[in-house]
Amino acid sequence: MTINDVARIAGVSKSTVSRYLNDGYVSDENREKIRSAIEETGYQTNVFARGLKTNRSKLIAIILPRLDSFTSIQSLNGMNTILSQYGYQMVVVPKNTIEEDEITYLRRITTQGIDGIIVLAHAITDDHVAIADSSKIPIIFVGQYHPQAHTITLEDFEVGKQVAEYVNTLDINHVLYLSVSESDQSVGVMRKQGFLQHLDNPVRTLITGFQQKDAYEIMKRESETIKYDIVVGATDNIAIGALRYLHDHGVEVPKSVKVVGIGNYDLSHYMQPTLTTLHIDYQTLGRNAANAMLSLLEKDFTYTLESVDLELIKRDSSQ
Amino acid sequence: MTINDVARIAGVSKSTVSRYLNDGYVSDENREKIRSAIEETGYQTNVFARGLKTNRSKLIAIILPRLDSFTSIQSLNGMNTILSQYGYQMVVVPKNTIEEDEITYLRRITTQGIDGIIVLAHAITDDHVAIADSSKIPIIFVGQYHPQAHTITLEDFEVGKQVAEYVNTLDINHVLYLSVSESDQSVGVMRKQGFLQHLDNPVRTLITGFQQKDAYEIMKRESETIKYDIVVGATDNIAIGALRYLHDHGVEVPKSVKVVGIGNYDLSHYMQPTLTTLHIDYQTLGRNAANAMLSLLEKDFTYTLESVDLELIKRDSSQ
DNA sequence: TTGAAAGCGCTAACAG
DNA sequence: CTGTTAGCGCTTTCAA
């Protein structure tokens, strides 16, 4: 079934059918004939033929670190709710299964029939920006700010601030803050600064990775020599790693040491004790990214950036 | 950069370049010229033009219930490791964001430039089979067996059996088994049968949903009137729902009542008490599905179905 | 082993 | 508002 069949049955030319399918500009009479011809034939437009002319596929590639990451999946979910409304589908590409270099990969797929790329990033390098610049399709980075690229971010400074303000209400003296590498501008720099600048108590900062075991390890190696009565993790996973370390070493939480995380991962309310954390609505982050993408793709598409809800969830690990 | 540019630079015809890109049948001399022309130009084949002739996109659609499901994501992960090796990418479609009827949706995308569809299903209806039959592209159903469709499944009878055998070793008298609707042939029928047929103790079976809260609710409504000293959930989520109910009602686990789940979701070792469960390697399930798909898509592709690891993980909730 | 040529199904000028 | 026409970039006969 091609557009020709529909045209023949409807008794019009294929351009009229094409017009019906796209802009409009068809008389009511023909419009009805075409509609019924399409219904009769079950015609579906051939995406390859259309793409050959228009270079549009209604496919957005989403590059993310791993599939088993709570925050990535939440964002993905948010994106999908928006994208699917406009007929876009997501090509999901977990970075950990890409064999080539990320930059090479990005460059390659910019010409592979995809309409846009959303990258959930922990860092934006000059190479990333260069590719985004030279690419014919839009690339949006989520989670990291960069002045020369399309980026959608959390207000990480505010995130850090809100957590600090909560910590200030607690009856504690020495804070241990577990951060991540400063190559991550958002979590490693802004979030940390927001936290440190608003904190009233003395604090020691340690740098670790995003995995629970990274946090566990750094606690094992370093925490013995540090005086602290609260551990704040830059993410829930980090806080959970610390919590497990404390648990394994007989430290009572929250009695001897309190623990606070950031992100409100689903795990956090299953922990024992349940983890106090700042809820971050990652679905909104995803929706923002999707809307930003659509605004670059669809003309007359407008949207307003939703502000991402932050809410302190007080649980047992801090009280 | 088109195939014409490459042909011009290499000093051959575009058919020769096309042959170089596909089958072969090019002299060594020309082969080298073309290779270097491609390198020089950074040529990438236009997927729309190729698709128009070949109807191949190297895209596999994966339909899954929701994105926030542990088992789905694990399977997805497994699929991706295989598919990406062969240059295929996944178009991920969460069912909960599809507005139209699932059957309509399936029928629609079979003609939308996708090479194959993998459906993570809780049930296979006649409509599903009809579409799979009439579709020009392969459709594989994962998780549910059906004699007239391509299906990849777990050995759910064996799953039930292994759990029953473990329960038989425990010092308990009355079993409460929380199952799901029999419309789910795998979990609702086979898994249950495997369990019931190998169990030595008396058992009461209750039907609930896949969500924790479903299990929580059924416990609230029904468990008071039932005598049991162990609850076995057909999935970890169900077991966790029961565990939370017991916890909220002051029942000591495992002292008064033991709890066992199936699946080994990541949550399960965060529970308090940690949940005894049968580990199921869903990544292998995903790999099997991907391999099955490739065998339908790529000629000369052979594979052997991997058997899905099952392993009983004894944790605190049962001992 | 190669090149010429036809055409995949569609969109978008353009002329009417 | 409609039809004619010219490709989009590629693969695939076919004849050489």
C-alpha cells in the first residue's frame, strides 16, 4: 500500500494525498475521499521514503550512562511522557554498551536518521560542545550546565543549600560531606558549594564515586581519622554506601551518627534505618529536556521550563 | 556527502561503492580507493535511502509495561548487550505511555521502519498472535509461552519447584502463597503449579497484583482469617508488600512468620529483614530474546538458548 | 568485475 | 485548491 494506491482509490493525485497527510490545503470533498481511501487500505506512510525527503524520523536518541540507574530511568520516564505525545519515540542507548569512544559515537549518530539527541551527562567536554555545534540535529545535555550548549539542569546550588539548611536545624557538631569529582560541575561543584556555603557547622569533604561501593570504600579508608556526627552524601547512593559502612561497623544510626542523602531514590525508604533525603523530581527534569528538544524540532512549539520540585523527606536516619 | 561524492573521489561508479558497502565483489584496487575516499569524506550511508530499498533500519522496538520495573530493565540490559554488538539499537516503548490500544499500536509500528519487535508481556492474546502472524517483521514475546508465537520464557514451573523445595526444608506448617491472576500463564499458572505440586505442607493461595500495594492490600483484607507461618510471594514485589504489612502489624519476621520472594530484585537485600528469594537472571532472559530476534533477522546467525540461572538466596526473612 | 539505469515511496516546487 | 514533475540517496538488476 503506497500513497499511489490511496490516490488512485480516492481519485486524486498523490500530491493531494501527501498534502492531506501534511499541511492541509485540500478541499473538503477530496479530504473525505482520501480519508476513506486511507481507512479502506490501511495505508501507513513509509518512513524511509518520507525521511529521504524530509530527513525526519520522529526518533530521539537518549544517551545515558547505564540502564540500572534510578535517576536516569526517572528522567527517561519524564521525557517519554512528553515525546510520545508528539509522536516521537526514544532510541535508548546505554553508554556502557557502546564500544567506540563516546564522541565518535555521537558524531556518528548525528547522521543516522535521528531527529535529536539527549545526553544524560556527568560532564561536558570541549569535544561534546564541538559536536553539538557542528551537528545538523540538536543535541541537549541534561544534568550539566555549559554556556555554549543546550543544557537542562537542576538547580544544584539550591539543592545543596536546602540540605545545608536542614542540617543546620539538627543537633550535630561535625559534618562529613561525601562529594564527587569536580569534573562533574553540577554535583561535584555547584551542589557542594550550595551546601558548604550555607552550612553553619565545621565540615570535612571527601571525594568519592557515584556507586554505593565507592562511598563504602572511602568511609573504610578515611572515616576513622575524621571526627563527625553526621554524614551527608551528595547523592542517595553515596549516603547509602556510608550507611552500610556504619551499619557494618556497629555505628548506631541515627543515635551516634546521622545520615542524609540527596535525590530520594526508591531504595532510600527501604533502608534500615530509612534514609532522610532531599527529594528531587527527576521526571520533571526529563520533561524539561523533552520540551526543550521539541521546541527545537517543532515550529510554534512553546513551553515553559517547569521548576523541579525539591522537598526534604525526613526519615529515621537523621532523627 | 553522498555515495556519489565517494564514487567521484574514488573514480568509480556509485554501484561499485554500494557493492563495497554491502556484499563485496570489488577489485582490491578499487576497494582501497573507495576505502580511502570514505575515510577522507567521512561518508556515512543515509539510512533513509538505504531503507527505502532494503526496508531495514537496524532498529528493534522493545515494548515493556513500565520503565520503573526491575525485571524489565534487567531484561532490557541483557538485550542491549547482544543487539548493540550487531549494530542494532533499541526503540524503547513503555506501554503506560501508549495512548492507543496495544494491539492497534503493535499493528501500526509493524510498518514503521522497524526491523523487529520484542514484547515483554504478561499475557498473549489471540489478537497478539494474529498480529505476529500477519506482520512482515518478526515479533517475539518474552515471559509468556504460546505455541503459535515466537516466545522466550523462563522455566516457571522449575522456578516454583525450587522455591517449594526450599520451603520444604524449613520448620513451618502452614504456607500462604500469594500468586497473580491466571491470565498470566507463566507466573499465574506455571510458577504456581511448580510450587504447589512440590510443596509438602498445606497451603492457601491468594491472588493479587504485581505491585507491592496490591499484596499489602490482600494481606490486610484476607490474612487475618488464615493460618500461616510463612508467606511466599510469586515475585519479590509481592513478598515485599507482605513483609511491609507484617511489619506494620507488629508481626515478627522471621520469628513468627517467614517470608520468601521470587526474583531477587535489587530492593530485596535492602529490606529489613533482608528478603530470602530465588535469584532469576533476567539479563539472560533478555539476551535470549535478543539472540532469537537476531536469528530471525540475520542470515547465518546461530545461537544456543542460554539457560537462565536460578539460585536460592537465603537471607534473614526466612532464618 | 564494473557501470548505466531503473526505481524504492515520498515531498515540494511549480504551473495551472 | 490540484496535478505534474523532479528529485531525495541508495540498491539492484542487467549488459558489458
